[in-house]
Amino acid sequence: MKKTFFILFLLNSALLAQSPFYSIKFHVNALPLAPENAIYSVSWQTCKFDYDPVIPSGDYWFGNDTSALNWSKLPDSMYGKTSCSIPDTGYTQAFEKSNQAMMWEKFLKFTITKTYPEDGNSSTMTIVFPVLIKSFVTYIDLGQFFFTEGYFELTDDIVYKIDDRKHLHLSLPKYYSWKKIDFEKRKIKL
């Protein structure tokens, strides 16, 4: 009896201790025939709005709700309610991070800088997108791509898939072609 109680106590504690989880990964490749001595750094941050989201399922933690916000035409008043994490920077071409947090309706910003040490010249690739579908566990894998200078919003390009365990997987379409946009015409104003 005591053994059964102890096992049930441990199982219940483990279930209550679960936290939302996300992982993000991608690998930046140099363009073919480009000099290989460049140093890459990735700076990234998450931002969110301080407001009560619309949750159609009524289940904040485990429902797979889609964001009710119109991310193509967010009013400027929403940006007054924005809070962002402090940018985290590392030197790598293979980016991989994971943590315990809910990613729904947060938007991510990655700034990839390529610098040539011999002359100090650098160029930047900025990638921004929100997570539009809610999941307790979220995997973001942008795959391998070539460094391309410019500003890119992936809001309409990300592919969302939910697996049998209700985990969310975000990726880019196969053979994705990066579409640079003018920074002044960006929809997500970070």
C-alpha cells in the first residue's frame, strides 16, 4: 500500500512539474564560391504583446488554437504593448536553442551577421516571424539555408504541422526561396 502511494505521488509530482517547451534550430551556409573565412554571429530575441489573447478552445495550455490577431495589419497600438527579451548573441553558423516557455503569439527575431575579419566588412540577414498556432511543445526547424543579406518576414511562409502527440512543428517549405522585403514596408515593427 505504501509503495503504491509513493509511486502515485511521484507520478503526480512529475505531471505537475511539466512546463511548456520549445526548441529552435537552423544552419546558415555560405554561398557557393564565397570566401570561407567569414565569421557568423546570430543575435536573437523573442517579443510578445501584453494583452489577453483570444483562446477559442478555452484551453490555454493544451489546445492548438490559431492566433486571432491579423499579423498582416497589426495596429500601432499593439506595439505599445510589446515587451522583448534582451538579445542573446553567439558566434556560430549552426544555431540551436531550447527552453521552457510557451511560444504562442510570440514573435522571433534573428539577426545573422557575416563579418570578414581581414577588412571588418559585414552584412546582415534579419529573419522575423510570429508563432501563430498554440502548443505546449513547439519545435522550430528552419533547416539549412544560404546567408542572404536583407530583411525577411516569414509570417505567411512558415509551415505548421501538429503531430500525434499534439506537438507543433514549424518549418520552411521544401526548396524555399527567400523573399527580401524593404525594411520600411515591414508588417511586424520591432
